Amino acid sequence: MAKKLIRFDWAIKKLLRHKANFTILEGFLTELLKFEITIVDVLEGEGNKQEPDDKYNRVDIVVKSSDGELMLVEVQNESQVDYFQRMIYGVSKLTTEHIREGGAYREVKK
């Protein structure tokens, strides 16, 4: 009989479904990244299209560092040829969603 194993991406997505688990996840990511973060937003992969012809943004979590820098955290466990291009798309989308009309471009963090 084959052993059933829990996949890491499944476990993280399960944690993300409940806001009460954010403290656990923030602690895990803080240890992993070696600096303090807080979760700003959880992006649903299936429901984050704003326009019918938009691409889905597969980034799972938007976090903020203690110095205010926004970062995208994605759980992925398989290789993808166009990963870099997909992350550029995700960063662009995050940037446009977190700067207000008339806001100064200097507010955009790298």
C-alpha cells in the first residue's frame, strides 16, 4: 500500500485559509527569511483576476518587511521555464495595486 504524504504547498495553502494561522506562518517566514515580516494579503490563485482577459497571478502571499518593503511569497515545488517572467508580471501587478492615483513613484519599493 502506498504511503500518503502531505505536500508542502498543500500544507501552506491549508494554513493560509485561516487568518488565525497567520502568526504561525509569519513566524515561519521570519525564520526562513532572517528578518521580521507581517502578512499583508493572501492572494487566491483562482480568484484574483480583475478583468476577464487578465492572467491569474499565482503569488500566494504579500508580506511587508519591518522597513515597509512589500514582497511576494510564492509556494512552488516544480520547475518552471518562464518563472522569472511570471514573477515580473506578479511584481508589476502588486506595484500597480499598492500605489494610489497621484501617488509619488518614490513610494514604490524595489
